[in-house]
Amino acid sequence: MRVVSGELGGRKLVTPDGEDTRPTSERVREAIFNSLFSLGAIEGARVLDLFAGSGALGIEALSRGAEHATFVEQDRAALAALRENVETLNIGSDSAVIAGDGLRHLVSMADYDLMLLDPPYGFDGWEELLSSIGSGTIVIESDRVVAVPIGSVVHRVKKYGGTVVMIVTLSPRGEEEE
């Protein structure tokens, strides 16, 4: 697997062995980031890559002009691959790696402009997760369409085989679009 585009484009990423981590394909990442670029959501963004796996999504954001990426991952094999990718690509000064559960991290969540949410398929904590975020642009990668809070703007819903990608802007809590 490689970084698709940007300043790190073409660089190889390490992925963990086994079936526990499902890396986002290069084709899907390219489509996601082309859509985010057209929304102006990447340049200078502070990014949260929750359930980061190997970090491919957050690394792609950094490669395409994001200011900083915070990666949160709890699987040991994925965490080892993620740390190796950060070190090999020399992006440690532009990123932070947090070992732990994604939902628990949201309790202490800082302000992020772009959130990349790619939990394991079958994840059923979407309502809790999305209500914890508040506002911002999010990318949801799931095995199904996910219900988003009222007042959210759904920019894109696209199916790639068994993967559904949604790009959504959440309004601040309590504020609904008119």
C-alpha cells in the first residue's frame, strides 16, 4: 500500500499482518481526498484519525497539506505498523500517536477540523461517537450507511464493494441548518 498523492505520494506504508485491520484501498483513499480537497477541508487542517490502523488516512491528509494529525489506535499490531510509518515517513513533528480506545479519546478530544472515522466493520457505537464529536467535517467509513445527527450536511455517500464512505459536515451541537 502506498500514499496516493501529495508530498509523500508514492511512499510505501507498512500494514499489520492478520485480518484484524482492514486498510482503506488506494482507490478509495484517492476518492475520499479528492472530495475533501473540493470542500477545502484538508489544507491547514488539524486531523483526527480515529481507529487509525496503519494510519493511511491521516498520513494521506498530512501528505496533502493538513497541518497536524492525531492517530488513535488500540490494536497492538496496527499500532506497531502506525508507529513505523510515522517514523519512516519522518512525520513525527506533524503528528501524535495515541495508544487507546477511540471512544475514550473523544472524552478528552481537542478541536479538530477533519475527523477520519474508520472503526472495525460491525461497529455499532455510531450514535455515541457522532454525538461526542460536536462539529466539523467527518469521513465515515463503514459497512453500511450511518445515520447522522439532524442538522448535518451530507456531502457524499459512495459505495465501494462492501465499503460505504460518507463525507459529512456536522453542525455545532444544538444548532440546526435552516
